[in-house]
Amino acid sequence: MRLTNGFDISSSALTAQRLRMDVISSNIANADTTRTKMVNGKWVPYTRKIVTIEPKEQAPFSSVLQGAMNGASGGFGEGVKVTKIGEDSAPFKQVYNPTHPDADENGFVMMPNVDILKEMVDMISATRSYEANVTALNASKAFVTKALEIGK
């Protein structure tokens, strides 16, 4: 295990959480956007985006533990990666507003499937994860600094 593995792990998580916060911000900004693309001659509202984060190395815990006990120096602690930014499959919301320019003949407007409350909860989760990784990064930095002071 390298001395800087903690930096690599934390930095990959910081990057992933920052992207997650950017996508959540985009969802909130487009919560009322009723025209994003034309499909079959009709405008389609904004579709909520979802970030999928997975570990870079997907080894079973037992093999990671066995490798660590045998003194292996790699194969674990690789961090995370964003594998996909997908679209939420939840249906669009129908809102009655006959004065809206995108209202159909019955007065209903198709609104994005973005729930502001859900986005705010996701934003708090991403922020807390980001803060936890900053704390872990600072702990790794302090560990390395103390290790270098041993030689003085």
C-alpha cells in the first residue's frame, strides 16, 4: 500500500461528489423548464438527471482482506468513479394552467419530474459526503506530515 493511497481515494470521491452537486444544481435550475427537446412534434419537459457512482475496483471483501493479511500492496482502496449520468424514469407532472403557452387543449401542462425537496435532500447528502472526504484528506495529510517529521 502506497503512502498516498488516502489522497487518491479522497480525491476521486471529492470529484464524484462535486459532479453530483453540479447535476443536482442543474435539476433545481430546470425544475420549471417545459421545453427541452422536440419529440414527434411536441415539446418535452426537462427530465431529472441522476448520477451513478461505483467503486473503481470491485473485489469481494474477503479477497481484499486476504490480500491485506498476506501483505499485498495493491488491488484495494482505489476510490470511486462516476459510471453514468442517467435520466429519471419517473413520469412528468401534469399541472392545470390553461394560460401557460405549453398547455394542451384541456389546459394541462407537462412539467419536469424534478421534486425540489428530493433534490435538496440529495444536495445535503452530497455536501456531507464531500465534507467527510475533505476531513479524510486532511487526516491523510497530517499522517504524512507526521511521518516525514520522524526523520528529523
